[in-house]
Amino acid sequence: MTRKAPADDFDDSGLEVGKPKTWAAGVPGVTAALRQSYEQMGVRRTALTLLRVNQKKGFDCPGCAWPEGDHRHVAEFCENGAKAVAEEATTRRVTREFFARHTVAELGERSDHWLGQQGRLTEPMVKRAGSEHYEPIEWDEAFGLLASELNALDSPDEAVFYTSGRTSNEAAFAYQLFAREFGTNNMPDCSNMCHESSGSALSETIGIGKGSVLLEDLYKADLIFVVGQNPGTNHPRMLSALEKAKKEGARIIAVNPLPEAGLMRFKNPQRPSGVTGQGTMLADRFLQIRLNGDLALFQALNRLLLESDAPGALDREFLDTHAHGFEAFEKHVRALDWDDVLEATGLTRGEIATTLADVLTAKRIIVCWAMGLTQHRNSVPTIREIVNFLLLRGNIGRPGAGVCPVRGHSNVQGDRTMGIWEKPKPAFLDALAAEFGFEPPREHGLDTVDAIRAMRDRKARLFLGMGGNFVRATPDSAVTEAALRNCRLTAQVSTKLNHSHAVTGELALILPTLGRTERDDQDSGPQFVSVEDSMGMVHASRGRLAPASEHLLSEVSIVCRLAKAALPASRIGWDAMERDYDVIRDHVSRVVPGFADYNTRIREPGGFTLPHAPRDERKFPTATGKANLTVNDLEVLRVPEGRLLLQTVRSHDQYNTTIYGLDDRYRGVKAGRRVVFVNPADLSGLGIADGAMVDLVSEWSDGTERRAPGFRVISYPTAPGCTAAYFPETNVLVPLDSTGKVSNTPTSKSVTIRLEPA
């Protein structure tokens, strides 16, 4: 039975605001998950699907990249994971009749929520030059059209090959192989907009741009920092891991401008105490830090560690044996100005001193973080300073200790491992050349921000998106949309309708693909794919549902068939790779370090762990051969009188640019999204009433301003001077050229704004 999609769009006229919650999950979480699952899938399909999520013989949840343990619950999913599965496994369908009813312009006027609720795409579609509608196109013609446009470019570097983090290892490897045989390293991906800062900082300091902890390390830790992260919404299964860590004796410090319910108290719905009891208090300490104050906090802790006479305050043996740069680091940190620290953090000396006491009593420390740390101008220096903090006490390469960047997309880390990167290392390109017998391009390509600039300036003329919603994931909405409209052709490989389908080049293609939940049958038989989680675990994913349409192709098939059409003289065995994904994995085993005997190891229940030299051997593959302590200048982010600092955040009914619903249950918001959370003291000082309607106006050092109109003010206990509002509605406030040092990541977490009456 096909369930009807909403016919009418929503507005914010029904917006309701209540009190924010002080705990997460429990029975309401289960109820919300099942309600949406039933609405999208029905009772039987819900049961068949959810019981396979994150199981060893099931499919990987598309909702986040949190790892699974060896011992898994029969219901190994969270509320937002269930919503993600329901969105993909929905029985709603977008057919050719839908596109005949709606022009591209009409689709562009619809909300992200309405577009997503229409259901699964069912057949390839084309918008031809001068047409106002998408119309059906056969697959062979679609590949021929795309191949023809690719080969008509003056240079391969006029093409942009974008990748979303939900692409499997097998599809990602084939995709980057095609792009490089075509002749370009223009391979921007979603990591450029989220954890690029993490990868940049970690590569420089410890030699590997990935986290150094495994799931079991959380259970061995004495102290866990959760910084700039809201796991209750963005990585809900992390709450279960933190609960277990607490039971094993860990203390948890939450560092965030917003009090997040998931870090206050967790009612685990898989335990009786989570249903009828009080649950587990997670955060032992909440440091309500000012936006962008994290560098100052960790620099202050590092200075206090250097000054401490407590036994073991510094791990001298580790520093002497494994670290480089201590003298310059020490000189810099000892000169830290405490007035700057207190202004930057908004904390007191007492709060920082009591945090130090927690640090000094902990032998094993983990620092976790997410996009609250990675989307500032100084994100890379901040993460480098966190590495300094851990190195001072030898907390890398020790069980129960290390760096833990928590990724969002379920395979964004695996895509990078497979070669989705605009700045490939020479060793990887050498391995590709040896395996496939062609010379890959060596010049670095375009990341996401630079790709938008190139399309804006008509230096890139063709965009191919492998998943995701590029238009709504990127900053500077007007510039991004205009850039895509400058293209001769835009093509989107997608499971569902989104705003990127309504922002097109002269020509546009929609190439519908299988989802994680669906069977993938090829000529050699049923196929499976693999993914890598946030902690470097690689495991298989096997869909079981019948495809949403007989006209869908897998991502691997789309890449291989496009490659054959665009590169007819290619000597790469694209047919063999499409027919049997084992062939792709055999290639990977010879190209990518850590994947030897891939096809055997991926068939082991639970998969395998990739090597990580700093974690496994305390070896640091950096330029110095050691872990690098770094010098990071503290620049206090000061705003003019009457201005506030804004961070963009997700609502609870949201996964990146996918809007599941219109509620943010934990923050007390129902039936609306155009809201801005402001500290009550700031509202009083500005003379703005709770519930007032305002425009958000961002201000930049070059004198430019940007406006996001029509937001309702919500008095909320955020850090003084700091506000929050949802993206993608506020992406318009962030200019394309405001990016992080080194990483070039948009600065969506530190935007100076003023509130103007609407």
C-alpha cells in the first residue's frame, strides 16, 4: 500500500514553544520513532526493516557514523536512525506524473520538508534546455547525454564530481577511479564542510586524519570530554555508550554553549530504568562556553598543567620519547593572558580550576567533538590545541584515551579512505597507476568552496553529485544557486527529491539509485557493500527490501555505466566491477593500505578494524616522525555592542539537510523551524520581547551584510551573547569567502549578527 505524501506545504503559523527538556530518549523517543516509521512504511514493513538495522547480517543505518559493538541489541537503532530508515524505505513514490504536474520553478518554492516527504524517486529524469519540467529518459540515453557533455568540456577540470558521505566504499572507489581516469581531482565532498578541520589538524599533529579511539576505549576511560556536540540528536546511540562508560566509572564533561538534554540525563529505552526510572545522569560537569571559546579553554588547561606540581601532571617520558615541539609550545602557552581566556570562554577561573582537578585525577582521557568545533575560522588551531592537551599526559596510544572526532554521515570517513579527496597523496596515486595502468592527474583539485567559486566564475561547467543535497548543505545560498545555474549540465544521483533538483544547469539529470535498505542484484548474484564508521571499523551492509522501482540502479552500476559511456577506450574492467563487487574490493586491497584480503575479512561478522599507528604502536607518521605539539595563537572573537554570535544547528527532526518533521522536542519547539534561540538577559538588553518576529542580519569585516527574514525569538538558556538557529535556513548568512584557516570549511558556528524587527 502506498502512503500518501502531504499535498500542502507548511508554514510557521502553528508554531508552539514549550519548556526545553532535561533528559533524552525514554518512551517518547520510542513513540516518535515508531509513529514516523508506521506513517512511512506501515506496521509489517517497519518490523521487517528496523530489526535489520545495524545488525551483523543487516544493513548499516544511514543516520550517522557511530560504531556498533560486538554485542548488539535486537533493536540496535535510535529514534533518528529509525526516521532515516523510514525516509528511505517509505512506500511513497515520486513518478513521472508528479514531475508533469510541477515545474522546476514550483519545486524550488517548496520547503525542504515537503520535498522530502514526497517519497522515493522511481526513474531517471531529464530537464532539457528551455524546458520548465523534468521528463522521463532511458538510462542509456541519460548516460550518453552526460558522457557527451563531459567530453565536450575544454578540460577535465571543468567538471566537478561531488560526493555525499552515504556513498559506500565500493561506489566511492569506483567514482574516484572514473573521475581520475577522466582526468581531474575535482572531488569535493561533504567532509569539506564538516570534519575537514579535524582531518587537517590530526594529520599535522599525529600523522593520521582520523580518531584514535575504538568503542571499547570509552568504557576504559576515566574522563570523557564531549565538546561542541549534541549526541542526543545527532548521534543518539552514543548516549548508550556514554551510559556504559559512566557505569564503568568514567566522568563526563560537556562543553557547549547550549544545554543539550542528551548530555544531562539519558533514559535508555532498552533498560527498565530508562522506561520507569530516572535514567542516568551523564554530564558530571557542564561548561557553558561562549561560542568559539574552546581554543582558549584548552590552552588554559594546558597552561595549568604546565604550572602544576601535582604528581604526573605531565607525562615526561611520553613527551621525551614521542613528542616534538615542546619548548616552543611551552613558551607560548605560559604567556597566555587570563583576561583573554575569561573573555573568550565566558567561564570563571573557578570553573576552569575545577575542570583541571578532574583532569589531574584521570589517567585515561578522551576528547570527543563534532561540528561545534569544526566550523570556525580557528577550528584547526582549536583541534591542534586539544591534541596538545592529550599529548601532555600521554593520552594518545593508551587504552581508554585519545582523540574522537564523531562523524555525521554514515560513510564520510570511508569515502575519504577510498580516495574521495581533492588533494590525494602521491602514494595513493602511484598505487592507482600501478593497479590500473594509467597516469592519474597530480594537480590538486577543487574542494567544495572552491568548486562553488569555479562554477560562479564559469571555470567549471558540469556538476555531478553522488548523493546529498549540495544546494542546501553549502553556505551562501544565493551564490551557490547562481553558480549551479551557470553550469551547462547538473546531474544528481539521489534516492529522494531535494532542493538541489530544483536548482539546475541548462540541462539537468536525476539519476535515481538504490538505498541501503534495498536488495542489490547484479549478474553474478546478490551484492553487498561496505562502510567505515567514525572509529575506523569496516563492515558489510546488506539490504533486503525489494527496490522502490524496477528502474533503479545501484551507485556502483551508475558509475560503471557512465565510465563506459564517457571513456570508451578505457582498459579498466568496468563491466566486471559492476557485475561483482568482489572485483572492486580486490582492487581496493591492492591500492588502499589496511585493506589486504578485503573480501575475506569483510565477510567476518562485524568486519574488521583498520590499522592506526598512533593508537596501535605509538608511532606517528608525521614529517618529524613524532607527535607534534603546536603553537596556536589565541584570537578572542569580539563583537560590537548590540550584536550577538550565532551558531547554526540541527533540530531534533533533522539529519543534515533532510527534514524529517517540524518539531525539536528537546528544545521545546513544535511545528516550526524559523526560530532563533537567545539568552533572556540578551533579549532584555536589546529591548526585544520573547516571541517577537525579527530578521537575522549577519555582519562581516568587509562591510557586507546578509539577511535571513522572519524568525521568531525564543528566550532560551544559551550562553550569554550567543544565539542559535537551524540550518539550512540560515546558510544564507554565511558568505562563501568566510572559511576556516587551512581547512577552508565554512564558518557556520561563529556568525556575528544583529536582530532587526521583522
